[in-house]
Amino acid sequence: MLVAADVTRLTYRLFHFVPNFVPNFVANFVGSLCRMFSRLCRIFLPFAPIRLTRGQPIYFLVLFSFLLALNSRSADEKKPEKKKEPPQVIVCIPLGVVPGTTNKIKIRGLNLTNATEIHFADATNLTAKIKSAGKADVPKDQDAKKSGDTQLELELTLHEGTPPGTNSFTIISPDGESPPHTLIILSANSLISEKEPNGSFRRAQPIQFGKIIQGAIGEPKDVDVFRFEGKAGAEIVAEVFASRYGSPLDSILTLYDDEAHIIATSDDTETSTDALLRVKLPSDGPYFLSLIDAHDHGSEACVYHLTISVLK
């Protein structure tokens, strides 16, 4: 004597004898039939026995057991593993390096933890060595895709006399190669490093025309203020280089006179979130140029170059 529950037990005993060549769509279809049969058994034959006498066909029992086993085997098939993503460079900290010295750089990006090599487009005048690779903290309220969640620490030495310009590089890992990323090469004579604290008019950092200030909005609500001497009628241009090189900084520049009156301000340009300010100075005297993030974000990844020059 068999009861309805015996069907299920027999089904799973037959499971290991199901051939592997049965297509998935067949297994899914017959599986639906099996589930319908199981429900009918539970409704109409919950406790009633199914009497099997000698000579009575039991093919229907074997058939449904076999079909249900097909469906079980299909459900147990493993899904293919997701392909790992290749490395991606987002930003270099700092943005630029100088020849004749050993530059310590952090390269932030995605999928950098298993990087094995760095390749430069022009490697004739430099040596580079990856010192470490690991996870990187993602600042609160910032997107990892914009600031990076992994990083490399790199030591890079450029030969003395390497001319200013750019050099591109890629990162190699077992999962692939990153798209090229640009590294800026600066002349040591043209570089001014931003120095904290410089968050107010009283602590403004003095700068000169024609120089490149290399800095960072290092924390939320950080303000960098710079001071210069201007002449009446002179037309000046101040420009930020940040997002075009991968920095998550969304810069705003504001120019003040020595009485804290706003002379001009600049946010995005038509092609970038890098600020560009052009203004004719109204009088002789000191001026103050402030740089902030438009969303009050800030981290070590919010690096920038700032230039200020006088148009002739």
C-alpha cells in the first residue's frame, strides 16, 4: 500500500538516475506538471492509500517521479560565476610629479587590490615601483565610483631634466588592464604646494602669478584661501584643474577685495566642473581668492591644481 507522500520519497530516490543531457526548458516544463500533480495528491489523497494489486500498472507513479527528479536536477544547476572587472584608475594623489626626486603617489580607483604592474607610455626616463595595494576609505556621502575604494602606493622617480608635460600609464592585474590615465609632470620652479591652515583671510596663503598651486580640499567644508597683489585695470584669469584629471572636486572660485567684497565668482564651465574665473581688477591692492567644493565635500582624493595669471 502506498500513500501520496510516498511519491515524493520515491522521486528523490530516483534523482541520481536522471540523465544530464535533458534540456533545461524540458526540465522546467515537466517540473510544472510535477508540481501540479503533487498539489492534486495533497488535495484529494492526503491520507487515502493507493492500493496496488498484482498486475495493476504503476507506470504513472514512476513517470511522475522521474519528471519531478528532472526538475530538481535543473534547479540544482550552478549559475555561472560573474566575470571579475579589470582595474580602473580614478585619480592620482597628488595630480603632478616633479623630476629629480622620488615622488610618493597614491593611485585611487576600482579593483586595484591585486595589481601586479604599472606601464607608462614613455618609460625611458623614469622608474616606478608599486609599494602596496589595498582597500581605501570612501568618504561619507561620496560615491566610490568617483573617489575610488582601492588604492596603490607608488614610488616614482623621474630623471633630472625631464621636460614638463604629461605621461599616461595603465595598471595591470590578473583580471585585465586599466584604461590609460594621465599623470602631470611639473617643473619644480613652477610649483607651489598648498599649505594649511589657509581657511581665512587672516591665514590666506600668499601666491604669485604664473605659478601652479598643488593642493586638496582635504575635508568636508574645507576652504582654501590665497592672497595676491593686484593692479587696477589688470585682467586676471584663475583656473582650477581637477575633475578633468579624475578628481571628485566640484570647484567654486570666489574673488574678494581687501574689504571682503565679492568681485567675481565662478562655478562650472560648459565642458567641466572645473572653475574658470576671468575678471578685470577695479583697484590696486590685495585680493583674496577662495576655493571650495560646491557640495561641501572633501577628502584626500579632492586634489587640484590652481593657476592664476595676468593677461597682457
